Amino acid sequence: MNKWALISLGMVIINFILFLLVRGPNVNLPMVVIVGSSLSLVGIACAILSKKIIAGTAGSVLNGGVLIVMFFLLLSMGISSS
């Protein structure tokens, strides 16, 4: 694994830690969605830059999963506000 693959997998770990630390009824949800989505996009970009098949695929799939979770969180925020 090269440094880009490690950065990509590190973004998944950072997103998971962020998800566990920042939760509760008084959380600033738009901030969580923005930070999580941006970290996920950076992780996908690093997975593409790694040019390793296994590490790049793992990083893309895991960061894509985080991005999908953030999309559903954004969708639920929109549904609950109306």
C-alpha cells in the first residue's frame, strides 16, 4: 500500500470516529454532513490517486458508503424540516 491508499482508508476511520463523537439531540447536523461528505470526497480522490487495485477499490467502496450515509442524513434533515 502506498501513502494515497493509507490516506484514503484513514479518511474512513476519521469519518467513523467523527460519527461516534458527534451525536446526540443537540448536534449541528449540517456541519456533520458537510465535514463527513468533504472527508469522503477527499478519500475517494486519494483512492483514485493510489493506482493500486485492491487498496483503491477498498477506499472507494468504503468512502462511497460513507458518502451514501451522509446523503441519507441530508435527505432526512430535509424531510424532517418540512
